[in-house]
Amino acid sequence: MSKSTAGRDIAPAEGRLGVLLVGLGAVSTTVIAGVESVRRGLSLPIGSITQMNTIRLGKRTEARAPLVRDFVPLVGLDEIVFGAWDPIPDDAYQSARSCGVLKPEDLEPIADFMKSIKPMSAAFDKAYVKKLDGTNVKTGKTKMDLAEQLREDIRRFKAENGCDRLVMVWAASTEIFLTRQPVHETVESLERGMRENDQGIAPSMLYAYAALQEGVPFANGAPNLTVDIPAMLELARQKEMPIGGKDFKTGQTLMKTILAPGLKARMLGLNGWFSTNILGNRDGEVLDDPESFKTKEESKLGVLEYILQPKMYPELYGDMYHKVRINYYPPRGDNKEGWDNIDIFGWMGYPMQIKIDFLCRDSILAAPIVLDLALFMDLAQRAGMHGVQEWLSFYFKSPQTPPGLYPEHDIFIQHTKLKNTLRWMMGEEQITHLGNEYYDE
């Protein structure tokens, strides 16, 4: 085997991994049901890189392309234990039925397992998610009290389920738009703000704080600020924990990160890109609130700017108009529909159009992301990789980066970065696709 480095010193994937999900709605119940269905041989883990993708090693002529799960030491699906918090007390079976993502014929064979997963009471504040409410909610005089209760939940879950390690993934709703404030600057200021009930500290930050303090990696699947603040970066360094985010890259943005790199590769110009969505699940209801939509809009709008680099190519993209709309439409449920009208131009400035009608299933696209993030975050922890895990940008709409570094949104570059990181971790040579070695005499 050709080695370029000695690779990382990775602790073995022994024992049980607890996957703690914040939110037990459409996304969480879909990933839980899917994993159990795969474990029982009832379905395939379609969409999961960790389970179905191969990784090329060495030259093309060597024909070495193992499955990712056979190449890096990942926890097996049989060793995963799920837990969750949610302000609604429904168990995973009841929640999945209410969300309507999965058909009864897929849900009923695993009903016994789904009914066994009951949500812990949530650290929830309606002020941050105005369209939701619930009775399964923690009480405390301060936000620090709530964070301490979450820490106790984490410890109890780990002990009761015999878990060796844990990871936490935010799969709950989008919170109202927050910007970085003085309270977010240091761990000390964050903790003082929690004791003083500072409004700049959202519930998602309490979960992230509790996770990092308990030695649990944290991945943020919503566009909330959460761990993208200096205080969380500092805490992740102190505790040597991996963090990452933001916002699962599913329907419309997934298509943008696939198509926009192709337009740029061909040096085709863009006058405008209008995007609108309809969806009717809990996420759609939450985003019907302008303050929550503002958080999501910021996440979705940045994609084209970073991919197309209008300052570098002003003749092609300097005047592009980009608009995003999300409309709550209850009859559609989780079956989101996204329409894109793309006005492009080519040789001698002649106009052309592309139109996309993507009838997607949001939670079906998000579920394998949750699984992969849980397994890769656990791998990163065992490999001693702490702080922002930019190599997992592939999974996020608004990838978190270290301060001063712009995010990479091109999905093909992200995919190469992810696989090259795995090769680097295992001491394999990077794949550059240069190919000169096949023609050298």
C-alpha cells in the first residue's frame, strides 16, 4: 500500500455509540426508522456515503476501491443507540405517524422499536421558535440551570444505555435570526450570559454547551448561530471536541451546489436565479415566521456568491439577482417542491434559461446526512481532530469555517475534500486526478 503519511492515530470504533438528536420530528424519526430498517434487512441506506460509497485508493490501474465503511474505522449500525429531546411528548412512532414522511407499510414492521424511543424534556423557549409549542419542556430559573439539566440527561442516557461514546446532532427547527454579540465572545461571557438569561443565548446554544462540556461532538443541522461563535470555538478547543455546521444541505440548495459549479466551469454568465419552495411539515410552519425565515434565507443566499465569485468574474456574475422564497403550504407535508428559474447567458451575450422543478422529500434527503455526520463526528473525535470539521462541509448549506476563511460551497470540491481527508487520516496518498503517471515513459 502506497503511503504518503503515517496517517492519524485513530482509536478503535469499539462499543456502543449514542446518537443524541435534538428534535424528534420528521428528520429524526426518519433517520431512526431508516437505520432500524437497514439493521433488520428491510431497506438499503441509500444516500449515505458512509454506508454505500466507495473510495478510490492509489492509481486507477490498482483497482482499489473499498467501501468507505470498510476503509475507515466507523461504528457499525448495530452499535448505534438513539436518544432525543423534543417539546412534544410523542414517542418516535407517534411522531413519525404525525409527520407523515414514512408510509405505514414501512413504519409498522419497526413499530415496536420506534415506540421504545421517547423524547427527553426539551430546553425550549417559544421566543426563539414562535410557531411551535409543547408540554414536554424543562423549567429552570436560568439558562445555566437548563444547560445543567441537559448535561444530566447526557450522563444518564450514556449510563442507562451502556454507551462508550456519544455524538449530538441538532435536527430541530430553525430559530430566529441572531447575530454575533458580546455575550458570544468567550466561554466566560457565555456562561455569565447563561446565568443572567441573556436573550442572545438561544436554546440551541444550551445543547451545544452541554454537549461540549460532557465531551460530546456537536453537529448543527439548522442555520442557527449555535456553535459558530468564538465562545463555542474556544470551548471546543478546551474540551478537544469536534464541531460543525450549519444547516443540512438537502433540496433546492443541493441542486444549486450541483448546477452552479457547472455553469462556472463553462464560464457561462448568470443574470438571475429565482427560487421558491412550498412545504407543509413542521419546518415549513416554523419558517412561516419572518424571524426564522431570515435565519434560513441567510443560509441559502450565500451559496451562489461563494461558488460564482462575482468579484473575480464581474462580467459573468457581477450583476446577478438572487431571490429565495419559502412558502408554508400544509397539504404538501414533507414533500417539498422547489422551483428554480435561472436566466443565463453565453457566447456574445445571448440569453438562455434553465428551469428546475424538484419534487423532493426533505427528510428522506436529510436522514442519511444525519447518519453520516454522526459516524464521521465520532471518527473525528477518535482521531483527535477537534474544533471546526470543515471537511464535512459536503453536508451543510452554510459550512462553518475557522475565522477569516471563506466557506467552500462547490459540492464536487467538498466531496473531494471529504474523501482526501479520509485518505489522509488513513495514511493513503491524496488523489489529485493529475494522471501524468499513466503517461510517463
